Amino acid sequence: MSLPHFSTHLPCFSSTSDSSMIASALKKKNNSTTALCFEDTKERIKNIFKKVELSISSYDTAWVAMIPSSTSPHAPFFPQCLNWLLDNQLVDGSWGLPDRHPLLMNDSLLSTLACILALKQWNIAEDKINKGLEFIESNFTSIIDDQQQHPIGFDILFPSLIEYAHSLGINIAIRSTTLEAIIQKRDRELKRGFECNSEGWKAYLAYVSEGMLNSMDFNTIIKYQRKNGSLFNSPATTAAVFQHSNNADCLSYLQSVLQKFGNAVPTVYPLDIYGRLYMIDSLERLGIDRHFEKEIQSVLDETYRYWLQEEEDIFLDPTTCAMAFRILRLNGYDVSSDPFYQYSEDKFANSLKGYLKDVSAVLELYKASQVIIHPDESVLFKQSSWTRHFLEQDSSTYQLYADKLRIYVDNEVNEVLNFPQHKNLERMLNRRSVEHYNANETRILKTSYRCAFIFIPLLSVVKFLMFVSHRSCNLASKEILKLAVGDFNLCQSIHNQELKQLEGWIVENRLDKLKFARQKQAYCYFIGAATLFSPELSDSRLALAKSTVLVTVVDDFFDVGSSEEEQLNIIQLFKIWDVDVDTVCCSEAVKIIFSAMRSTICEFGEKSVKRQGRNVTENLIKIWSNMIQSMFIEAEWSRSKTIPTIDVYMENACETFGLEPLILTALYLLGPKLSDDVATNKELNYILKTTSICGRLLNDIQTFKREFEQGKLNAVTLHMVHGNGVVTVEDAIDKLKSVVEENRMELLRLVLQEKGSLVPRPCKDVFWKMMKASYLFYDENDKFTLNEMYSTVNAVIKDPIFLNELLGDSKKHTLSKALVV
């Protein structure tokens, strides 16, 4: 298939194609075209790693402002917080984020009511109180609007604050029936909670304890206090507890938060570990993490130290714990899965996040369970089962999302369930992540907030700093999105040019004249582009693509396009190598195939000198010769109706699957040096064998019906034949799938293993990515043969992403509730 040429609009180039510019970019080793185009953007993003910036919470600041002074009950302990409230009322009379989402009206109502109570407690700013009351009275009906999103604890907090307002003599002009309805709703929730009296309910009640006023025993709440003095890292909860208990550690926490943020507080603090991990995860998913290797390494090293120190902010929060475990393990750090025993299904259900049915936490726990590398990690197997069951339920059961925003939840859950870690081919993941990236995400706890890493110079006017913090995360997110889109499109334009080179190479070598051969050049190039997409990997990517074309041609040659004489002829040609093809080839097909293979292998050998310091042509000849001889053995079995044992079949079939010439050829041109004789590298060969078993069996499971009708051998049919008539098709497939799973787990262990490993990690990563490609092509059917992947191929190679369209969509503001406490 030939893909049409297209023009990709890039920030630094004209929209017309410039092949010389592309060729020049490919020659740059450490200073790619992407870096030249987006250097300023990358520098701004690098600065984002330096500091976590959280938007200010007027709700939490109001609770801190309500604390009376230790020397006078008629004066605030933190007058600066009171001043912040006075200075930050919005023009409509409300308090909260200045660019409120339309579905966050209840968040504004709660924040505004808390601010009114703070001002009323100190009997100041009557005009601001009245203006705030007008806002509440005008928008009170949103409370019974099912489309509105409720902050966590809203049904308890808001009616309790209404009652407190009445006790202070504040008259809120709202319908008595509506007020009675929300109070009854609160009382029903409290009754249900006290009846079940679970640990999750107790933690939830403690988290929203500021709404319980004097009905709570604050001494029992203290058991949730953290080492930093906070309750759940919540300034509002901590302020309420301090106001009733005068706990010194609570005070120290509040003072430390104000020392950092100035005159106001966020709704959750600290959030540094989770925030930095979330950013790394985002950069990896967007495919631009390679631009920030130094910064990412620094964060991972720091996170690993925290992990070893059993830092509370990791291990008391399942979301952060799961994310830290997954990212650290996938980056080669030795982390145990033992901490997840505290998040077993029953224990999670009895936690705060379990009580709230926090889908964000369950999503992270599920993703963490996908990186099993030891067969005895039963905790992860169980975790995978229960979290998947939870996520497969109707999203209406997710208490942390409003029904009208269910589409966002469904998209995220479907992404995770449909594309588990071992099936998520990198470039396809990158594109989906870019297209679904939301530059204006707002998160909600007891009130809404935004989070970003951003470096802001110290400002003399703290009020301005607080205003900036509302929007800093959006600016940072847009910088990230801008780089991701530009980087994807730039890589894609290079891929498109390389595909044209591949098509020209096919014509030049007359491979298109072989009528029996499947013409799959776009698919073959796609494998390279989807796994080795960086511009500087051009030689390795094209080597992988050309090798895939040759393996496909040779496979078809031995399957349907040759006689026994031709097969023996090409085997002999490989043994002699330096021959006159015009005189020693028995057919035109043999001449075309051998000539193409010989010239291409010699090309690879010459290019290998630059990266390996030697010419690896002899190694490549041996690798390709082994595959051809294995294909001949398979053809002989078919001709003689031989039925080998399963072990003999698998040993040969792993060779005929063709991964050895594909991957090893690419590795020689990747960069890291390999040993002189790959055959003696036990580790590399074990990784190759494990990968080949996965690929071969995935292929056999999907092709056995067709191959059975063609009289060809297949692992499925062999298991049935050797099963003495009692092994069914389903039995054989189940057995092979379990073998695939075992080898997939072992492959991940080998790839991530650092201690004692001699194979460079970038090389091992190629094996893991090729295993993912096998899942893509053979997980459901034989997509490689059936031409079912045109849209997928085009998405990676042809169709650009348009930044303006994404920024337009982001204005819709995705909302998510993320309880990181």
C-alpha cells in the first residue's frame, strides 16, 4: 500500500515538503530538528519540574481565617487569611476559581458560604457578605440540579454551614422546602453511615469534620493526623480540628502552609510527589519524555528515596503509591509489591477512597497490577482481578463523578481496559494521549483546584502571585500540549519521507514484481515508526522496516511462491554468498530475493561500523541464513506430512516467525554496542527466545483455522494431535494463551532487570515493543494479512494532529475528582 504525500504544518518550517531538510535532520545525533524547533518550549517545561504550584482555595482559606487568636477570641489567629478573603471576592459576589466551569456552581456556593461565615465571625465587610448572599440566593437551585458536580462531602458540608449561618444571624433567602430537602438528605447520609460504621465511613466523616461542628469528638479524629501535623493534608480539616483541640502539630502544619503560600492556602498540601509523578506519566504517554531525561531521572531518584523511607505521602494514598510503584518499576527501580497488601479489595473498601468509590485510585491500582514480573506476586494478580471488575461496572456507580460528566470517566476507563500495558504500542498511545489531553483540567476535592509545576520568581505582591497560581497550570499544560503536537507532527513528516524511501527501495530491488508476495510496505514501515519513532533513530527504523519486508517476502516464498529446487537454491546461495546471480539462480524469483537480501544486508553491515565499531555483515548473514533454513524445514514437514513434537515445532517455529533478523538488525543500528558474536550472548538470546514464543503463539492462535485448511502445521493443531483426542480447540488455545502470559511476564522481568544485566536497556526495550506489536497484529485475528489496520497505520504515519482543534476542545474543561489526601 502506498500512502499519499501530505503537508504537515510545523511551527518552524514552511508547509511544503523539503527533503533536504529532512535528510539533514536525520543526520543530527543529539540535536534533532525537534530540539531546534522547540528549544524555548522545552526550557519552559523543564522549569516546571522545579516547583509544584497549586491554586488557592478560598474555602480552605476561610476555615483558616475563622481560627481565633490564642490571645484574644475576638481577633483572628491568621489575619492575613482574612485580608485575602477581602481582596479576592469575584465580581459576581462569589469566591473560588476565577474561570469557573459551568458545572461547578455548587463548588462556588460552598466556597462563598464559607467565606461569608469567616467575614461574619469577625463582623467585617457587611457589603461583601451581602454581595455573597445575593450570589448564593441567585444560584441556589443548582443544588438540586442533577447536572451539577458536587464537591466531596458537599451533602454534609453545605447544609451544616447553612445551619451555622443561621446561628450567626445570617438570613439566606431560600425556599424552606429546598432547605429542608438538603438537610434531610444530609441526615439520611449520616444515618446510613453511622449504621454501617465502617472504617471508610469514619475516615470520611473525619475528612469533612469541619461540617460537623460541635457534634464530633475531635480527639478521635486525631488518629488520622499525619507526621506533618495535618489531617488528610487538608488545611480546612486541620483548621477545624485545631480550632477545637488546640493541637500544636495542627498549628505547625497551618503555619508551614502559609509560610509557603503567603496569605492563603490550597485545598490540599503537600502534593509534590503525586504531582511530579503525574507529570512524568503525562510526558511518557505523550511521547516527549526523551526531551526531559535529566529532569525525570532526578524526580525518579528522589521518589525512590521516599519509597525506601516509607514516606507517608506515598504509602497513605493508594493513588500515589500505585503510580510510584508502576513508574519506578518500569524505569528499572527495585520496588516490592508488598505495600499493596494494605489495598486489598476488602481493605480498600474500608478506606476513605474505598468509601468514596474513587475511580482514580482504582485506575492507578489496576495499572500498577499490570507490571507483574514475579509469578509469586499474588497480591498483584488479585489486585488486577478486583480492580478490573470494579472498572467494568457501569460508570454511574462511580460516586466521584457527576452523571453528565460520565463520558470523561468512560473514556479513561475504556482506554485502560482496552489497552493494558503490554498491548499499548507506544506511538498509538502517544497519539491517543495527545488527542485526549486536556489543557484546562480542573480537579475537585472539597473544592476545585488546579495543579502544575511552575517556576515563578518571588513577587513582592503576594496577591498577584495567588492570582497567577490560578492559571499557571493551564499555561504549563498548553506548553506541554504544544510540544507534544509539534513533536508528533515533525516525527510523522520524517516517517512519511522514510516510507517513500522504503517504497523506492522495493521498486529498485524489484520486490514488487513478486506476485506471490504480500505487498505490506506500509505495515512493515509502521512497525518501525510505532516503536522507534525518534528522528535520530532513522537508520534503525528503516532497517527494521526493510527487514520486515524481506521476512514477509521470504515467508511467502517458502509458503506459496517456490518449488523445493528454488528453496534449496536460495539456501545454497547464502552459504556461498559471493556469487554471480545471473548464472547461479535457478529462477527469476530467487534472483530477485537473493539480490535484494544480499545488497540490503551489506548496506546494514556498512552502516553498523558507525555504531558498533565493526562491520556485522557476517553476523547478519548467519542470522538470516538460520531463518531461511528453518523455513525450509517447515516446508519439508508440509511436503512429507511430518508431525513433529511440540517442542521440536516450537524451536523451529520461533525461528520462522522472523523476529531474530528484524530485531537484531535494528539493534546493530540503534546505538549501544553489542558483543561480537550475538550467538554467545546468553541473556540476549534468552530475551529473543521469550519474545519469539509470545509472537509465534499469538500468531498461531489466530491463524490455525486457515493453516489447518492449507495443511500447514500450527501449535494449536499440534496440541490437539498430541492430545490423544481429548484436547479440544478451546483447550489448546487456553493452554497456549497461558504460555504466552508466562513468557510475557518473564520478558518484562528480563527487560526491567538491572542487576547483572549486560544488554543495554534501550536494546531490551525494542524486544518489549516488538512483543506489543505482536499483540497488535495477532491479539484478535491476523490483522497483518487481513488488511484491517489502515486507519491505525495512517494515524501514525500520515494524519497530522492539529493543535488549534485540541485547544478548542480543551476549552470545554474536563472535570475530574481526584482525592489525593
